[in-house]
Amino acid sequence: MQNQLGILGKIDRERRGMGEAESNALQVRIELQADCFAGIWANHTEQMRRILEPGDVESGIGAAAAVGDDRLQRRAQGYVVPESFTHGSSAQRVRWFRTGLESGDIQRCDTFGTDRL
């Protein structure tokens, strides 16, 4: 979706010449937006096809939380380095998935136009 909307190309161009921390911060915004888009997909799929089963949304939220950079880093090295995040924290990933799920609105997935991730 992000590729079709031209977001990935634009961000890739912006990342050229950036330092690692700045580049990682943009990558986090891309990943969180993808989480939001996944929530929109779940919202629309449920509205149109009613194929989600009890527990599917909770499983999606659990999966988003499980792959948060904070959780992965804490498990792997015992401490967290937010500047090295490339996917966002567990809480951020859950928040953005829920934003998409609850709103169903692509306009609500603007992770680049907000200071609060």
C-alpha cells in the first residue's frame, strides 16, 4: 500500500545522506504506518466479509506487541536503545494498529505528520 501511494519512494529519497538515528526514526514511522494500514484492512475486511473470528483481532494486537523493538531488545540484550529502533515500541505498534482498526480511515495513519508516535 505504501509503495502504491508513493510513500516508500519519497522516504527512501529523504533517508539518503541522513545519519543512522534520523534514518531509523523515519523507518519507525514507515513501520507504524504499516501497522495502521493493517488495522484498516482488518476493519474493512470485517465490515465487508465478516470473516474475522473471535480472537483474531487480539492475536493481531498480540503479534504487533511481540515484535516491538523494545521487547526484542530487552529479550536479546537486557536493555533498550530507542535510537536504534527500526519498527517502533510494542506500545506504539499496538496504538497504530488500533488507530487503523477503530477508524478505518487512511487519513488517521499519518505517522509523519505527528510528533506523538
